[in-house]
Amino acid sequence: MVTDPLPTDATPLDPIPARTPTPSRGFPCPSCGAAMAYDPARSALACAACGHARVLPPPTSDEQAQALREQDYLEALRRLAAREPSLDLRVVDCRSCGAQLQLEGHVVGSRCAFCASPLLLDQAHTERVLKPQALLPFALDPGAAQKVFAQWVGSRWFAPNALKQTVSRADGIRGVYVPWWTYDAQTATTYRGERGESRTEEDNQGRIRRTVDWSFVSGAVAVPFDDILVVGSPSVPEHLARVLDGWDLRRLRPPAPELLAGFTVEVYRHGLEQGFTQARERMEPAITAAIRRDIGGSDQRILERQTVVDDIRFKHVLLPVWIGSYRFGAKAYQVVVNGQSGEVEGDRPYSAVKIALAVLLVAVLLALAWLLGNRPGG
Ligand SMILES: [Zn+2]
Ligand SMILES: [Zn+2]
């Protein structure tokens, strides 16, 4: 067994306040006064101090319809441009990573949920933003998320042993509702191009050659898009965002304050228009494929195309993410757990000692194999 001494530059994790660092303004426990938080396992508002719990009623069909309703894109841009006061929201910025966190309606911890830097809550300010219409409640409670986190770390090759102690602490992981946009749109594309029909023929040396006969074509395709998901913030690093696909959006609910209790809510930094630009880019491959199908033949050339995008609709939703951040040595690392599915992805340090020992072991084995292979008379 390889034992790995604690590297001299390894520092233990900062004591990061957990999910209920400040007394709840929203939901004090009726029996003991402690802060209550949403408990995914029981769909209840629960008190960790005394065990008191209030089960939340399921949303009414009206509320559910409201959560799933697509909003008109151009109308929302107009409201933003008109700076309607109904869009005002109190937010606090993280000075260190730039995350923008919602201060209203629930409690924000005294540290940033993404980078664990202290938040200056007295420097909150007002932003005019579109408010989320729905959220996916957390399905994984803190204990389950912590387990996923610890298992992930435990299964990393070449991780320093001290890392496992670092993340086994119960306060290493924080629940954040991250802002997302979903877009629907109708597209109509006219194109000009060429259809190729390939045939094979034998040349005078008996070789089979493939030739393509091209003919001019033009036409139009209509491609509808539904629920293209675009993340509204750069807070989750792109290389970790792989686990943040594949949401079951049928479970969207109105963002009741009870569901937010105990979690951080991030406010978008990539706005409605910026999000749509990304969504629009993602439509291109599907439109190209539709044109190719429409052209038919064995080969296709698209010479010219023009797309009109119409009836753009969107939803602004919050999706549940557990973020673990830890410091190891001088460096900060992040781990992301999908709060609905439990999928996990993260950054991790490598143990130089373990890697060196493994390299040494391989070198010894290679040397042995070489010696055995070159035995005189062998
Ligand atoms: Zn209580
Ligand atoms: Zn931060």
C-alpha cells in the first residue's frame, strides 16, 4: 500500500459556513426559532435543530401551468428596455469570482457559494432583471450530495490522501440555484444548392472510380425548436458543466420562497439576448441537417441559405446544483453535482508522490521484463 505524507503546502479546508450560516429572515422554526431549510427528501420545510417539519403542498395546476408557460421574447426585451420597476431585485456581488447572488426572499450565506470568498452583504444593490418563473427543486439533500462528492474524490487516481480528509467535512458543499434560459423558436430557411448523385464506373485500367453528377436545387425547410437550454452565468466552469445537461424540466415548479430556503440563488449575468445568441448558434446544425435531407441524393452542397427566426419564446428558470469548492495547497478546486440526477464532475489535484511511485513501479517492471527476455540461453 502506498502511503502519502501530507504535502508541506497542503492546508486544511477553511471552515466554510454551511447552508444555514445566518438566521433565516424567511422561515424561523415555530418550535425552536432556528432557521428552517427545504428538505428534498421529504418535500418539507424542516428544522435541523429540533426536527420540526412542515410538508409543502404540491403546486396547484394553475401554478404548474405558470411555471411551464413560455414567455414572449420580444415583449420581455421591451420590458427590460423600458426599465420597469417591477424588475428590481436586491443582489450582492462576489468581489472575488463575480457571481451575483439574490438577496431578496431568502437567506444568502456569508460566503460566496461558488468560490467561498466572504460576501459583503452591506454592499447589496438593486439590479433590474427578469425574475425566474420556475425552478427545479433539489432532489438530492445535503447528505446525499456530500456522499456523491466524497465517493467521487475517493475514486480519483493519484489524488493526495489529504484530499479525502479535506472533502469528508460535512460543510464542503453548498446548494445553489443556477439561472438558465430555455428558448423555443420557429425557423424558416430558404436555400440554393446542388444535389449530387454518385455512380461508380470502371476506368480503362480496371479501377473502380466514384463520380458525382451535380444538379442545381433550391427549396425551403421549416425547423421548430423546443427548450434549448442555455446557462445564464459563467459561474460554473465550462469544463465541469457536462453534468448539467439532461434535466427533467417537467418537474419545474413556481419558485416558492420555501423551496429556496437554505439555498443560494444566483442571478443571471448572461442576459436574455446573450442567451438567445447562443441558442441561435445551436440551431444551425439542425437546420443544416434538414436542408441536406431536403436536397436528398447521395451528396449535397449548400451554396446559399437564409433563415428567418420567428415566434421566439423563452422561460427563465433556476436549476439545482451542488457546488463543492476546496483549497488544496495554494490552489482552489471545484466539484459540481447535478442537484436533480446526482451526476458529478470536478477538478482535482494529483499527488506527485503517488505518480512518481507509479512511474517507478512501471520502470522496474519494464526493466525486469527486459532482463528476463535477455537471459543468456532464455
Ligand atoms: Zn426547530
Ligand atoms: Zn465567488
